[in-house]
Amino acid sequence: MQRDLVERAMAGDHDAFSELARVSIGRLYVVARLILRDDARAEDASQDALVAAWRRLNGLRDPDRFEAWLHRLLVNACYREARKGRRRRSFEVQVDALPMPEAPDASGMDFDLADRDQLERGFRRLDVDQRTVLVMHYYLGFSLDAAAEVLGVPPGTVRSRLHRAINAMRAALEADARVPALNEGRST
Amino acid sequence: MTSPNASRDDFDRLMTQWMEADAHAREPEHLIDSVLERTRAARRIPRWLLPERWIPVQLTMPLRGVPRLAPILLLIALLLAAIVAFVIVGSRPRLPDPFGLAANGRVAFLSNGQIHAANPDGSNPIQLTFGTRTAAMPVWSRDGTRIAYKLISPASTPEEPTLFGDLIVVNADGSNPIPIEPETKGMSPAVWSPDGRWLLYSRLEGTVDQIYVAAADGSSPPTRVGNPATVNWAPTFSPDGTKIAFFVQSSGIEVMNRDGSDIRRLNTSAFGEIDSAQWDPDGNRIVVSAATSEASDLWFVYLDGTPERHLRTVGRAEVSPSWSPDGGRLLYLTSTTGTSFTLMVADAEGTNEQVMPGQYSYVNPTWSPDGSRIAAVNDLGSVARVTLLDPDGVAEAIVIEGALPAGSLIAPRSDIPVWQRTAQ
């Protein structure tokens, strides 16, 4: 079914592409949001990825690889958004905290809200390369080969990037854990 | 719970659960509408402009030359070694006529991000371009004395690594580089005028493709030709160089004089996306592969106002048509799947088609300048095969195998000679 849609979209059938976009957009948005940690940028990235997919469909060689190819476009779009984010950073000012979205049911999870905040802070400290490879590994469940195809790098590079990302995440968590201890030390 | 000393299994489980918990957000409702609105208005990038058709690239990496070159070099070496079996080495000072049969000269190819040329037997390879910037889209002049190419600019983006570049002309030995136009955006492969005086190409002006004619010796700035109110792209010179055929907003093919005057639409039927077009060597008609409501089909469109002729086939697509150098035969790819293609050779009217053996990729097959062979590519797998076929089916096909990164270029558009034309 999907192959048929992809082939029709490759031939210029916009209705077929619309169907593919409707099926894919939710997951693209979620993945972009996980990588970028920003709703607006995730929206831009997932939109840019789908527009690029339509414009570049002629470059797709194998319709069965559409999903991997689309993820590759999304990762590129996320990198671009992240670069924009770096340029924006110097203009950022502190604002009141936005209201938190309703948290999903965390029953059955091995962590609480404090852990979640700690993970969030640690993850945000990683660069976009590291965040991307962690999302591919832990959320999308990609194998090294699949991640390598999407990232356009050899599997060995993905392995080392994942290793560094995990170490960096652990280091970030460790640094985060030290802060309350230091604060406790100062207050006594 | 989030102790850095947690075991790897604990850490893995924690990360997975955290991401799954964080992935409950739904995309905004307006997002799909925004996407579809933008895609309806967006023009598809033509296949031949996509970077993977020209240089092997890793789209997520910054431009640092061309990676994974050893397989390409191996493949090129094999290709050159095999061609010698039937190619006459052209080294005579006499120049060939701009159209029609010619002897097979040297072969230009991309290696390590630079243009090289070698004799068909692989001997005497010469690097023609140098530097840290990547060269792409080499095109021989019709007399084989010069090469026009695109020198990729650092302004290109990782997503579109060939978006910006300078148009350069060099002599066949790489000497005397002449800048024609710097920082072109979205430039199509340059097309030489038959007399070698002009270069023709389309490039983006803002977001609209426009057509430019530039003096090939750099003596005058490029001039825009055609209607600036329409999207015009993929221009080609007529065999006598007096006219330019081009595509308009993916729905039509038009022709104009070389100075941009007398613009005329050639097709009356509604064309969808146009795949490619090539002038008949006699200059009276153009063969076009254009999408219909059914599939991509071949059409003959005529310069004298005769209604176009639809070479309709049921249940299959025809793409990448190419006249033989003498105009006596028509080559094209057919497919029922969109991925695997069959090579067909028909007579000049598109009849008496013969099926060539083998299955091939959607990479334009190329005639040798002397018309004795067709180079077709199958690079769908991890091993690319270039097959050199005898269009008469007499001589045995030569199959060259070599590892090839996906997306590498072997044979570009059939109207862009990779094989240099020399006098017979």
C-alpha cells in the first residue's frame, strides 16, 4: 500500500503524497520535538522535511526506502533548526515559565517528575548530533545500520557517536546531581 | 533513579521510558494543512538537478570534497579499460561537426571532487581542475576542445550541496580557466551552442527559474532570455543553434529564438511533469518524456505546428529518450515498476522497438559519439554495473562491475557528452 502511494507520489500525484504526509507527520513531529526540545522548531522541521520530500522525490531510488529517506530529510531539517537556534541564543532573555503540558500517565515508569526534569536538563546539554543518535536508538529503535543510513555516515561512526552521547548524558546527569549536593553544603 | 552510576541496562530502560513518555505530544492541527499548501505550490526539483545525480554526497555532512572515492576510481578505471575494446582513440587536430556522428574521444569523469579526463583505454589521465572546492557537471563542447563545469560554492547547504556554484570553462587540457558566472543558484547543466560560442543554462532568480545565455569566452555578461513572468528551465539549443527549447512550469515545452524572441508553446495536450527532452538531429522535432494521467510517455512535438504525436503505451512508462548521433534510432527506458528499467531501441519514429538485454536504473543511458555503443547503468544494489551494449545486438555486451556508493553518477543526461567528440 505504502509502496503504491510512494510510486504514485514519485510520478507527481499530489493526492498520494498528501496521504503519505498525513500518515507520517505525527511521527515526524514527535521525533523533531524530541531532538529539538522545542515545539515551534519541531513544527518547522517536520514541515520543512515534508516539503523537501515532495520537492526531492525524484531523487528517491527505491520506494521501499521512503521511510528511511524521510527520516534523513527530517534530521537535516532538525540540524538546520538547531543552527538557527544557536544564532537566536544570544537574543534570548529570561521569561516566566510556560505552563507545563499535561503530563502523560507515568504509572509503570521507573522515574518521577524530578527524574524527568533531571533527564530533560541533561539531554538539553547535549549537542544536536548526540541528541539525534539517542532518539534514533532509544525512541525509534533503529539498528546501527539503519541509523547510519539515515545519518549518511558509516555504522562505526554511529556506534562511536552513540557511545559518546551516552557518556555525555551520564556526565550531564552526574553534573546535575552534584548541584543539590553543593547547595546543601553551602546552606550548612 | 537517574544516578550516573546506574547500570547500562537501567540507563537504557530509563532513556527509553523517558522518551516514550515525552512523545505523547500531538502535532498542531494546522500543520498538515500548511505542509499541503506549501507542497501544492512547490515545483519538484528535476531529477537531473538533484545532487545525488552528479556527485556522491552524504547529505548530512558538510562539504569536504567527495567521500568514498576508491570505489568510484575503481569503477572509472574499469569503464575506461573496457571502452578501449571498441573505441577509436581520437587525437586528430581536425574538429568534428557539431552534430551527427563523431569519433569517440577522451572520457571526462569526476574523481575526488575534481574533473579528470583520460583516453578511452585509461591511459594518459589528466586532472583538469584543482583546489578544495568540488567540481561537478562537466560538459564537453560539441567540438571537444573545452569543458564547462560547475564549481560548487561554500554557500551551498548540506541539504542541497550543489545549490550554489560558479560556471567555469576550461580547455580540454584543463588550461585557461574562464569564469563565466559566479554564485549561480540552482543552475542546470550548461549546454553548449553548436558553434561553441555560447553557454545556455537555467538558474534560480529568487525562487523562479530563468534562462541565461552567456558568452563561452567570458567576453560579455550572461543575458536573461525568455518570459520573466514564467518559470523556465532545462533549456537546450537546436542543432543549428538558432533556437532554444525549454520547459515551462512542468506543464509545457516552448521554443524561442536564441535572443529570447518569438516564444511559442509546442504542446497542445496537457503535460504533467516533464522528464526530459531532446532535439532530433534534423532540428524539426523534439522527443519529450512527459507524464500524463496514466504514466510518463514519449511524445514527438514538432516545430512547424504539426500536432504532437503521442507514442502511447499501456501499463508502462517511457523515460530518458535519446536520439542516436545519426538520428536514425531512438533509445529510451521503460518500466512498469518505477524502479527497474528496460532499455529499448526503436527506429526514428518510435516503432520496431527492440528490447535490449538486462535491467537498468533510472539513469539516462548514453550513446557513444560514434553510435556504436550504448552505456547503461544499474546501480540499484551495492554493486554498480555499467553495461556497454551494441544497439544492433551483434557484439557481445561488456559488463563492468564495481562497488559504488548509492547515488553516484555514472552516466548523466544523454545530451551531455561525457565522451568527448572528435573528428572521424
